[in-house]
Amino acid sequence: MAALCESFTLCGLGPSGGVGLGSGLLALEPGPDPDHVLLTDRGRTATLFKVSDQKPLGGWSVKHGQIITCPVVCNFETHEYIAVHDDKVLRIWKNKDINLDKVFKATLSADVYRIHSLPSGGPVVLFKGGGVRTLDVLLEAPQQEIENIISDEVIKWSEAFMEGQQPVLIFTTEKDGDFFVYVQKLKMNSLHKYKLEQQELSKPLSFTAYIKNQIITLLCLYSNDSVYKVLIPLQQNTEEEEQILSKSLLLNLSVSGSVLKGTSFVVLDKDHIAVLGSLAASGEESKECLTIWNTKFQTLQTSKELPLGTSGQLWCYEEKFFFTHGKVLTVIMYKCETSSLAAAVGKLKDSQTPDVSSFVNWNTLGDEELVASYQSQQSVALKSEPKMTLRSKRNTVAKVQPDTLSVGQLLLNLKDASATVFEDELRQLMSKAQMPDIQATIGCVITALMNRCKTNPKYYPRNFLLHIVQTRDLSYSLCPDLMAVALEKKDVHLLQICLQRFPDIPEEITYACLKVFLSISEAYLQRIDVNLESVICYIDIEFNNKEVKTEIVENGFNAELEQDTWDTKITKETHLTADGEFCPVGPQKAALLNAVLHSAYSETFLLPHLKNLPAQQAVLFLRYLYYLYVKCSEKINTTLPGIRSPTINQIMDWMCLLLDAHFTVMVMLPEAKKLLSNLHKFVRAQVRFYSELNKIEGSLRELQRLNHQKDSQTYSIEVLELI
């Protein structure tokens, strides 16, 4: 028996990814660890993801004008990454490498079709002409001549296996409507060519294969909505140059008058395959869906509709399906059990009563799904009770049951209720802390609130939402519409709380919050309740006379001195707002910007968004970061007082990121030139200051060493000169 389990979104896709054949990803390959996958898009970028955390661990891009033509794979023996761009340029790098221009590069003599990485056999390179080399052999002489063995044929698909200690490569080609299969054993340097038996009025669309007991089983998905099986023995004694492979029908993709037009498929086990395609019934519009079939009993086990469309690509690793759905990459977990007739027709009984789920089911956020989940869990709990029930207990169960059935139904019934009744009922629903899947229920409540906000623009329960976010442990993935609606309403207080509490906010949303915070006027912010605990202890604005009072230990820097002079000076003076040493924003905006500085991000995904920040807002943000940098330098421990105040590392990281995104624009802006000059002087003074401190530290260490060596019985006077 096979079943589809919970699903989630791994990441969004770029412009080249999405719906339709020819779009989507270039490939998805396993990463260095079981929970890691490598995504290569149809352009310049490859990204390493940790699937369980739904977070990128690293990303790499080739230069503009270059295109990755061979998907990135991982060398499991060395934990290096390998890719080919522009057909012939080979790149090899490690996790710590950032710039692909500085990693190993080799230009090959022939175009590469695909690189296959085997867990214990090393990477194998397949060229478009049919030549095959292991990576080690290829790197010994990158310009070695590669033979062309397939003449005018075009490679359609390839795969590599390990049979014992022997790497085996299989690939299919096409020429003038005929399809050929090549099997090469690398260590024995033996190559066998076969011709697929032709099928009238149909042709193969997709291939997959597995190897067992010295026999390769090649499965072919044909355009006549059928899957065929071809057996290819590895031990060949015949000397014929080209043999014709006969095929047998494995599965007919039709059920109850509906036919599945498959585009790709994968093998799950010896009795199950998964097919991605369009399911069409006579007189009805076709629907794209993911299906699992039992090949032993010729039955459809389960299916899931995909209304947003797919690119026709399907991958399977670690009991998870990966495919594009609309503009995102979706992951669906599945399970397959031992095939039996009872399981094939859906009549398999559980051998024991399952326990009530104790973990949060993040995917029961829809109304109907939540009702079904809650009812099933309650029925399991009731089944575990003894069969003999007292009258009083039956009455109790009868009273409780209507409540248990009302979780999802309540949300459906409250769609037309007044705002007061709607919120009161939702509060009562959340107060039932003993109910299962409480986090999923809260997510469902927020989803219901957001749906009402979208249908009724005048409705926005700000206080209710603030209460939920402040009192519950939520995440962005649990309620993705919450911050989008808050951005639309410009509810900066709610956005501030979300930035402080949500651990998984996408970089696009972080940038949107930053842009909104910088664009809102100070007069508007003064009328809004914002949490100021991160700025109240260090910000130095006087609201009455618009002055800024600072008491700065400048660590040897004074902007009025020449660049080559260095001194340590303590100044105590009052700066007007026209001077360069004041906080350029008010306390409310500073608190909001601090929330952005504390948010988690990946430079690879945030930098493209930061480049879209308007120049004036970028200058204002840089002025605030410079102000924080100066304030941190006042203290010996370089930390700002207060709760959730930015650290020196966060300030420097954001400053570098902002300059990377806007430096070429800022050097042309008159209002930014003085700021960049002051920043340059201050950083250089800091470098000099800490350089002198290092010298003093060395001298003091030497003095300490001499004191330890001195005999305590003798008396001496020593003069240590500091140069």
C-alpha cells in the first residue's frame, strides 16, 4: 500500500522556473548529507538546501554571460561540488568557496552532457558524443581527445549505478525516430549497443532504470499512456554489434475511464511507481496530478491534484517527491508498504491501533483537512476506551463530541458572522489548549482572519493579531499571509514583533519590511505604539530642541584632524542635527530598523533585493548604520546597552551588504560623499587604534614574561621603553 503524506514548499523559483515543459529546474541532485539536495536552475545559479529546515545552506553563481549547462553534483568522496558551464568549462569547489571565478577551472575538449556522482565510485562524465570518462582520468589531461561513438544520435537520458565495485553507465539516444540503449562498464571498458523495439504510433517520453542481480531493468514511459519494461543482462557473450531489445507491458495508466498522460516517472520499490502527468476523463478538462501506481496488481493507489500546474519534472530522494508546482518547488513525503491484494484495493487492516499523534501537523491548516484530522484523532482516542461504557460516561462523550466536530466546521460557519462574534469564537477556539494540533489550529485561525481581511478591506483586527503573535510560538511558514497583510496595512508594530519572533522569514519579506520602515515619515511613527526597548538606552535625541547630545570616546579619531594624524581624545559637546554625529532617524524608526538587523538572512538571497532599494533610502540606512558603528566604538566592549540592541557584527555585516549593493550609486550622490568619506576615516582610525593596542598587548605580555622569570630574592630596576 502506498500513500502520500504531508507536503511543504522548499523554495520559490526564479523567472525560468515554473509551469510548462521546458521550464522548471535544470536538475535536482542529492547533496553531501541525506537531508541535503542541490538545485540547479536554468541559468547561472546552484543552491544547496537542507530539506527538513526548508533553508538554503549555500548558493553559487557563474558570471553574467555564462550558463550552467550541466547540473551541479556532489563528489561524495571529497565533499566537493562539480559543475559545467558553457558546455566545456569544468568547475570544482568546496563549501567554503564563494566566488566561482577563483575555484578550480578546466576547459575540456568536448561538450559534456551529464556528470553522474556515485557514492563509492566517484563522478563519471558523459560527453554528448557518447564518450565516458571518470573524473580522475579526465583531470589528468583535461584536453585529451574524447571519442564520438554515437555519430548523429542525440542523448535523451542517462543514469549510473554501482554493481559491486563496478561503475555501470546506461544512456539512451534517438535518431530518426529510432531509440538506442548503450550500456558501458567503465573498469572493463566494454560498451554494448542495443536498439529498442519499435512501438506503433507511440514513442518513449521518459526513462528510468535500476540494477539488480547483474540485470538492468529499464522502464519506459510511452506516449500511448503505458509503461513498458526492458531487461538488459550485464553479462553479454554475443558478438553482435546491435541487438534489438524486446519490451513487455508493465502498466496501463488508465482507471475508471480516465487516462493519465504522463510526463515523468520514478520507481519507488519493486511494486510501486510514481507518475506525474495530466489525468483526463472523457468530456472533462484534464488536471495535472501526482499519482502512485501498484504495478503488481495494476491499480492506482493514490493521487494528488496540482491545480497550479507543473513543469513535468519529478525527482525522488529519501522517501520524498520533489516537483515544481506553480512558481515554487514542492516536497511531498510518501510511504510504501509491502504489496498485497488487500492493500492494493484499499482493504488492508491495521494490525494495531495507532497512537494519537503527539507532534504538530503543520499541514492541517485548511478547514476541511483540520476537521478530518481532528475527527480521526478523536475516533482513535474513543476506540481505545473499553467497550463497556457507563451511562454517565456515554452522556459525557455525547456532550464532548459536538465540540470535537466543530473545529473546522466552526470556521466555515463563521464566515458571515459579525466581527465581534467572529473574534470571540476564535478566542474560545484557541483557549482549548488540551486539543491536539494546537499550533495548526492557531495557524488555521490566523488564516481565517487573513481571508476575512482580504475579502473585507475595512476589516483588520490589529489588537487580536498582536495578542496572538506575542503570546504564541509561531513562525512565518505557519501563517505566511500574516506579514503580507501587515505590509499592505503598514502595521509596523506587528511587523516589528514578527521580525523579532519568527525564525524563518524569507529575505524578500525582510527587504519589504526594511523598505516600508525607511519610507514612513517620522511624524507618522510618533503617533504609533512601537517597542523602544532596543534603542531607549543609547539613542541620544532630545525631542524638544531637536538636538543630539553625545559623549564619545572616539578611539583616536577626530574628523577635524588631517587623515594622517592620529590621537585619542574625549569630547563632550552638543551636536545640532546638521552635524554628522547624530542619529539620523527618530527612536521609533530606529527600533524598527533594529528588528530588521536582528532578522536571519542569507546574503545570496538578500543582496538582489537590496539592490532595488531606492538610493535615498539606502543613504539614510547607511547613515543609521554608521551612527550605530560610532556608538558601539564608544564602549570598551563594543556593545550597545538595552534589550535586543544590534551587535557590532550585525552592524558591520549589514553595512558591508548595503555597500555591496549600492556602492557604485552612492559614490555618485553628493549627499553620500561626505558620509562615505567619514566612514572611511573612522574605519581607518579604528584599524590604527587596534593596531596600536596590539603593540601594547605585545609589550605587556613581554613584561609579564620577564616578571615571571625574575628571581624574587633579588632587587632590580628595569625600564621598558614603548616604541
